[in-house]
Amino acid sequence: MFSPLTALLLLAIISTVTSTANSCLPSELKALQAIKASLREPNDGIFNSWTGTDCCHNWLGVSCDENTRRVADINLRAGTLYTTFEKARKPGYMTGQISPEICKLTKLSSITITDWNGISGEIPKCISSLSFLRIIDLAGNRFSGNIPSDIGKLRHLNRLSIADNVITGGIPRSLTNLTSLTHLDIRNNRISGYIPMGFGRLQYLGRALLSGNQLHGPIPGSISRIKRLSDLDLSRNQLSGPIPESLGLMSVLGTLKLDTNKLSGMIPKSLFGSGISDLNLSHNLLEGNIPDAFGGRSYFTSLDISYNNLKGPIPKSISSAAYIGYMDLSHNHLCGPIPKVLDHLDASSFEVNDCLCGKPLEACKKK
């Protein structure tokens, strides 16, 4: 039998060991406390759960590796937290900045801090040192400054989303080193400069969403070498030059949005015989005739080539297209009869051309 004193000592030792086992690494605990101090969310009290030393349990938005108990994920997504709190109102408004202390969490796999609308400041440059990162999602805030220039160090990164912020500067050349990337979303920022010529190195990329920025220069032909790319959105930029013919030869590309740029030249024939089903080339400087290249592979849920300088007739081959759900040819210089296969469309799809006629417009005059 243990003496009372021995029993008390054993209980103290067990209590100490248990407390230590349930505690975060001191450096990681300190880093999380710095993150908490740099962000302010007054409505839902999200950070009220960030108390004590066991950050791996019941700290909202923090997850740890089960074996190492190192912090692996930070997930402060406004929508998720809204459903967690089950409040019948719009999610709260978080302000402040991301503390560079986040880079002390060296085993982080994902950082998701999205849709708070008020978090500002720069993306910490040291984020490029977090070699285990697979996800960076900071969309829907007020982040400013540049994309970290050496972001290409994150060789395991498969998702980068910084959409709907006020990011400036260019796309770093090193971004083309992110050869594990499957999802790139930098929409609706103030990013300028050229799309890197080596963009085609991102062989696993499935979605590339770069719209609503100030990008200029040509569309790199290397993009067509991305075999898994299904969604390419370069709309609402200042891109110029011709549309690469090779974009129509991509095997899985289904959505191509190039509208509201300064693209010129003729529409490549390949785009109409490809697997693209959502094609928007509107509001550019395209000229020449609409390619007479429709056929059995032409399946368009939406085809918009309005607001260009296209001329000539609507090609007869359009009657052999497999499907055309929506089409907009307005605000060009087209002339001639509208094929019957398009008579399901509204008149607005053909308005402001030189001399188009036939249903749904006025009947063509007999010669």
C-alpha cells in the first residue's frame, strides 16, 4: 500500500503528465494567441473558445494532427462559422490583420480565413516558408500588397484562392513552380502585369480564375499545354493580341471566358469544334467573319461574341451544331438571314448589326 504522501505525489505526477499531454506546443500556443490578438470579431465571440493550453480541442477553427498534436489547420470561414453558431442573421464582420506569428505554426497544412470582408493588411511574406501548406484560401477580405514573390517554394500547394481582395502588383514568376496546384483563384483584385509565359507548367491545374484584374499583354500559348484545365476565366482585364488557336485543342476545357479585354484578330476556328460549352468572347476587338466551323462537336450552353467588329453572314454550318442554348451576336456588323436553328433566341441576341433579318427580327426582303 502507498503511504498518503506517496499517493499524493503520484497523483501530482499523473496530473502534470496529463496536463502536458493535453497542451499545445508552447511556441504554437503563443503563435495562436498572437493571431487572436491581431484579429477582432466582436459579434459572434469566435475567439472566446481560444482559452486554456489545449488548442487541439474545442478551439473553434483550429485542428491538430492526431499523432503529433501539432497545429495542422486554421479554418475561420465566415459561412462555416455562421452555420456553427446557427444565428438567424448574416455572419459577423472580422477586422484586423494576420499576424506573421502564423509562420511559427510550421506544420500547417491549410489556412482558410475567408469572407469576413474586413481583414486587411498584407499576406505575411513568411507564409512561403510553411512547406507543408496545401491550401491557402483568403478570399473575400481586404488584403492588400503583393502576392509573396517566393510563393513558388510551396511545392505541395494545391489550392490558392485570394479572390475578392485588393491585392496589387504582378503574378510572381515563381508561381509557375507550384506544380501541384489544381485550383487558382485570384479574381477581382488589382493585379497587373503579364500572365507568366511559363503558366503552362501548372500541369495539374483544373481551374484558373484570373478575371477582374488589370492584366495586360498576350494570352500565353503555353496555357494550352495544361491537360487538365477545364475552366479558364481571363475576363475583365486588359489582355491584347490574338486568341491562341491552341486553346480550342485542349481536351477537357469546358469554360472559356475572355470577354471584356482588348483581344484582336479573328476568332480561331478551333473554338467552335472543341469541347467548350461556355464560350464568352464579347466586348473585344475581334474582326473578320464568324468561322464556318460548327459541327457535331459544337455543343454550347452559352456562346457570346457580342460587342466586336465581326462582319459577314452567320455561317450556315451553325445548323449542324449539336446544341446551342444561348447565343449573343449583337453589336457587330453582321448581315444576312438568321438560320432557323436560332429562331428560339430573343431579338436582343441579334440587335445592332448591319443588316441581319429573319425571325426573331424583321423578315428578309425578297430580291
